Amino acid sequence: MSTSAILGLQWGDEGKGKLVDALCAEHDFCVRFQGGGNAGHTVYPGGQKIVLHHLPTGVLHSGCTNVLGSGMVIDPIRLIDEIDEVEGRGFKLKDRLIISDRASITTPLHLLLDSGREEGGGKIGTTKRGIGPTYADRYDRIAVRACDLIDKTSLKEALERARAVRASQINKPPTVSDMLPALLKAGERLKPYIADAALVLCEAVKENKRILYEGAQGAMLDIAYGTYPFVTSSHTLTGGIPAGIGSWTDVKRVIGVSKAYCTRVGEGPFPTELPKAEGDRLREKGGEYGATTGRPRRVGWIDLFALRYICKIAGVTEIAITKLDVLSGLGDLKVGVGYEGYAHPGLPADIRAFSALKPTYKALPGWKDNISAVRKPEDLPAAARSYLRFVEEFVGVRIGLISVGPERDAAFVVRGAPKG
């Protein structure tokens, strides 16, 4: 059995979708195990741009079955729009999409709750897609689930249960009668896809199928190990996979994806964030705007200390470095190697302590060459090879892939950082 996982090692937006797209050709299943429509994987199949939110990137490969696991939260209206867009591009999903009957459903209640919090006094920088409130309902045991969408009585009871608890928290909450028709209609459309996904995956393992687990967001946004409370509402690390699919799985290969620099969307600490003028320059050069919201991303130098910690706790077996081409022509480069007066091997759990971290840097020479056409590691400029070698040696995990552009063929495999 071949099982692999692809995880973001920073605050998301590392270019995971492109890597998943490349590897799906080698796998029978592509499985999302957490998150929801707040993800935004941008892929360029055949040169056409597609942004996927709920759907696994394997939908772009005809031989790949795609699973939305029980660990996900799903906005059925947005999911249907996404299905229509993907199928309109020629990627048919009949017999290739499975939605866990136990996945939680985002309703208008959750969207209003999320917007109200962000616009009120509890802002943490969410996408306002209702993700946090939907997860909250799951653990409060009042959630609407995918199985409810295909039974009118069950759906009505589930909505009544949720509304009884949440209505007082919303200004002008929708009634059950307001919400029921659209959700029932969505259920009719999605019914052919809703199934016991855990059982399907258990059978796939028994049949020795090749399974790829696709993470959304990034490790630094993990609900337990990220910069809490400025995090997402799910487990983005490898530990979230078994719970997010409903069965135990032994992942053989864990590919962690990191940009050659670092970005963050939303609120929260960011030790290596650049000052405005430098940050604006790097943002424009890298096109750093959120795929889901269009918000400008905060940008900074790569934080190797944080990267090393995340690789350890996530069991990363190899790293993929993306957007190396964006660093071309920037002059001398910096990499974060620690924090002033901080002697611990891991990152602090306390947000006040994390926010107080002041980075220490190692300066490395940059390169002027445009490397976007490079397709072999040995063709990279010497300074770029040295940059990658320093990253690999500091983090202690080999670099397995380098990307120098958005195109499918702009990512090439290496066996460790290129020498020379």
C-alpha cells in the first residue's frame, strides 16, 4: 500500500494544491481530512486557472477518486457551485466523488455567527465562511451533518436543534423554514455522492490502493499546535488524518510544503514579518493575495526555527520548497534561525510569549537570474543552491521537490538540496 500526505508547514498558501495536482496522477484516491470552504488551492491544469475550496485536487485527474472526509465541514451551496465549475471545465465527477455522511454542514446560522464575531469584538481574521461555528456545533453535539441533508425530517430536527442554541447569539436569525428549502435542494443534488467514506477507505486500504491525504491551511494554524487562538478550527497536522477519515492509517510519506519565504493571512503573531515597504515589494512580486478572500497576505522571511519544529512533530519525511523564483533579484536574503534570548527547542504555546519573539537571522547571498524556466536542480544559480542547502541542513529534513513557477512542469524532483 502506498500512502502519502501533503501538509502546509507555515500559515497556509504554501502551494500545496499544485503539488497535490502533480502527485494525484500516481494515486487512486485523493482525500481531504479537515477544513472546509476556507481552503483555496490554486491549480493551473493545461494553463487554465482553477481555485478549489472544498474539492480535493484529485478532481482534475480522471483516474482519481476524491473523498471529503468526516473531519471536514461543508457548505453544500458553495460545494455545488464548485462542482458545477469543475464539471464545466470538463472534469466529470460521476463515480469519482464521495462525501462522508458524517461531515458537518455549514448553514446560514454559521455564516452569520462567523461574520458577527469578526465584525464585533472577537476578530481573529477568519474567512467568514462559517468554519469555526460549524466545528463548534459538532463538539456541542448540535451539528447538521451530511446524512441529514438527504432526509427532510432529520434535516428539520437538526436545524431546530442548532437554532434553539444559536438563535440568541445572532441578530435576526433565519428560521428553520427560511433555511430548509435550499438545504433540501442541495441534499437532492449531493445525494449520489454521500456515503460511508470511512468504509470506502478501509476497503481501499485492503485492496492496496494508493491514497494521498491532502491537508488544507497550514501547520501553524493547527487548532492545538498553531498560534492559538489565531488558528483555524481543525487539526491540520498528520495527527488529524485518522480522525478526519474515520479509520487508522499508516502514512508512509509525509511531504511538507514551504514557500522559500513566508506569508500569513489574518490576525496573529508573525515573527519574521517584513516592514511595509519591503513587504509590499515581495507581496507584489509573489502575487500574495488570498485565493479564497483576495485579502493581501502578510509577507516575511522564511522562519527555519519554526519549520524545524513543525517537521518534527508532523513526522515530515521530505520538504517541497515553492516559489523559489520569487526571491530572484531581491539582493541579499535572510532566513530566521532563532529568537533573541529564546533557548527552548520548540515553539511557545502561550500566545503572549509567541508574540514577544524577536527573530535572529542568517544573511545569505541572493541571485539575479530569472530561474522560472529552470527544470533541473543543477541549472539553478550557485547562490540558489546554497540557499536550499542551508534550509535543508538547518531543518534536518531533505528537500524532495523545488518549484519555480505556477505551471505543472515548473516543479521538479530532487534528492536533497542540489550541491555545487
